[in-house]
Amino acid sequence: MLTILRKKIDPKYFKVCLYAAVTVIATLIALLLIYMSGSIWAKIWNLFTAILKPLIIGFVFSYLLSPAVSFFEKKINHRKTHAWARGLSVLICFLLIFAFIALFLVLISLTVYKSVTELNIESIKASITAAINFLNLNFTDLLRNAQSLLDKAGIAIHNASDIASYIISAVSSFTTSLLFGIIFSIYFLLDGHNIFHYWEKVFHVFANDKAKAKLSELGADADRVFSGYLRGQVLDALVCMILTTIILLVVGAPNAILVGLMVGFGNLIPYMGPIFGYATMAIVCLPSGNIQKLVIGIICIAIIMFVDGNIINPKLLSDNVSVHPLLVVAALIGGGAIGGLLGMLLAVPVAAFLKLQLDKVIDAHDVKQ
């Protein structure tokens, strides 16, 4: 019987079926093992992300500070090369950053202190009473409705401690990643050349000359695009800061310089500039009951942000990363939809990099024809 079956079955197809069956069985066994070791993979992934976060932060910091460090190093080595010039340059950059942060915090503290000393309790109490009377609010119904909304969202009042613990844990995790990121950035800035040459040697062992040339070209393109994007963002932040400060000074808004500084700082992150501006205007105007100046300031900031978001920012970014303003706007919308705030930060340089590679493919195709 077996002999008859063996004669009727084509050996070639039998071998293909056997390979297919073995492949399917091996795949199922591998999936089963992965499923059974889920907790192990979760721990490995958590360990990987815990290391990756500060590494990315450190790389970004070192990438941003590298031009400034090189500038100070050249100034120190103007007449003679010093072995300690690189370390001193890194120290100068971080001292300047910490000094700027300290000045920034002092300005905010002085503004908050001034606002508290000018706090008009009676005026605020009268405004709240007038609002309650005008809206005819019933606090019992208001609290009941608020509790109903919280219950629908799955948030109970007795879970407030859990929410607070989660927030504290998130802040602690971010602070830890930031601290180690700064440490990594210092090492990258001090010894970046040696690290780069080491991995360059590793890549040379496993890749041919064509792959090395292609990777070098991709690295140069990415550096040009991302540095252009950063220049565009910084220039846009300066423009918004100057415009906001001047316009708020003209309309007589209080603490116009601080508000302009906050708008410019917030504008480094897409769509965060107006939030920083509105919050600062509220801090400097509400304690003194200066509602009129608050409304005027918010309207001015809204107009500036509208013009910036639709004209200034796309134009500056398109000039620096060589893409059309429409692509910038589309990239920001798509990046925000896919990756939220982080997606918006990376959307424009990634889109510009992909467009650059597409342009090269098209140019190469035209040359062949």
C-alpha cells in the first residue's frame, strides 16, 4: 500500500508539502513559546525602553549643543590646541543653559509674587458672585453633574490617591530619564568622535563599500534636514517672541516681555505657544482683576498665533528644509494624528527627508532615460 502511494505521489510536490508543514509547525511552536513567555518579553521591552529613552534624550541634547560646543572650542583653541578645550566648552554650554533656566524661573517667580501682592480679593469675590448670579448656578446640581461625568469616565473620587500616585510616578520617570539623558549628552559631546569612529569600524566589518557610501549619504541628508528644521523652529520662536512683546507693549498689557518670552519658548513645540501665552496672561492679569487687559492680550496672541501657524511658520520651515509650505502643514496634521505631540515634532523633518530621497530617485531615473 505504501509502495503504491509512494509511486503515485510526485516526489517534488511531496518535498514542498513537507517543507510547508514543517514551517507551519515551527511557526506555531514559536508563537506558542512567545505567548507563554509574554511576561519575560514585557520585562525585556521595559528594560529596552528604560535604556532607550535617556539615550535618545542624550543624543538630541548633544546634537543641539554640538555647534555651540564646537564654536567655543575653536575660540579656546584659537592660537594653540588644548586637550582640555572640549571639556571646558561643554561646561560653558551647560552653565549658560542653567543660567538661562535660572533667569527664566526668577522672572516667573517675580511675576507670580507681584501678582499675589496685587491680589484684589474683594474684586475677585465680587466677580465670582456676579458670575454665579448671572448664570444662576446651583452648586448641588453642579457637583452632581461633575460626579456623573467622572463616573462615566471611570474616575471616582476615592481613586484620587491612585491618580496622584500615577502622576508622581510619571514625573519621577521623566525626571530620571532627563537626568540620565543629560549625563549621556555630556559623554556624547566629550567623546562623540571616538564613539562615532568605533561604530563606523563595526559597520565597515559587516557592509560593503556601496552600502557604506549609501549610509554616509543618508546620514548627511538627515543631518542637513534636521539641522534646517531646528534653525527654522528657533527662528520662528524668535519672530513670535518679538512680535508678541512689541504688540503687547503697544496695547499696554502687563509684563509684555515675560509673556513674549513664554510665547517664544512655547512655540518651539508645535501648537504650545498660544497655551503658554494664554496661561502667562492669566497669571499676570487675573490676580489684579485686570480682565480688560487679559481679553485684549488673549486676542492679540490668538491673532499672532494664527498668522504664525498659517504663514510665518510654514514659510520659515519650507525655506530651511526645502519643502513646500503645504507639505509642512500636511506633515504637522499627519504627525499629530499618528504620534501626538512627538509625532508633530518629528513630522516636518521626516517628511522633508523622505521628499529629498524621492527627489533623488526621480533625478536618477531622469538621468537614465
